[in-house]
Amino acid sequence: MIPQIKKILYTTDLVSEIIVKEGHPVEEILHSADTMGCDVIVLGTHGKGWLKHTFLGGVASSVLERTRKPVFIIPLPSEKSGIERDDSYK
């Protein structure tokens, strides 16, 4: 998935950076966004869980609740969609 995202980001006029960190996801996302002075946060979501987590996912939902920055949520393809995911960055 990372190569596809890079291709989209690097063929636009957007200033962007893909960051991979270890730790508590919500804390790392919020800390990175504040430290780097980001104007917007873009997250992918699997939509796992129940009720509100069904549509957003736990991390995405928590980030939305705790930031004042705009957040774009992008649903990631599931294994059932037939769209191949690239998890080679793990």
C-alpha cells in the first residue's frame, strides 16, 4: 500500500511525508502532527470493531476525538475486495 500512496502524493503539488513509528498509535500520530506542524492528518482505516468503530476504527476515532486539525479518513481495501494490499513495509 505504501508504494501506491507515495505515487499519489509525489505526483501532486502536496507537501507530504510518510512516517512509520513504533508506540501507541494515537499518541504517536498526535505527537508527530504537532511536532511537525502538520496542517492535516490523513489516516487509513480497516473499520474493524463495533458501532462507531465499524466505520472509523479505534485509532481513527480516537485521533478525531483528540485533535483540532482536519482529519481525512481513507478506507483501506479488505482481503475480500480483490484489491491486492502491499504490506511489505512491515
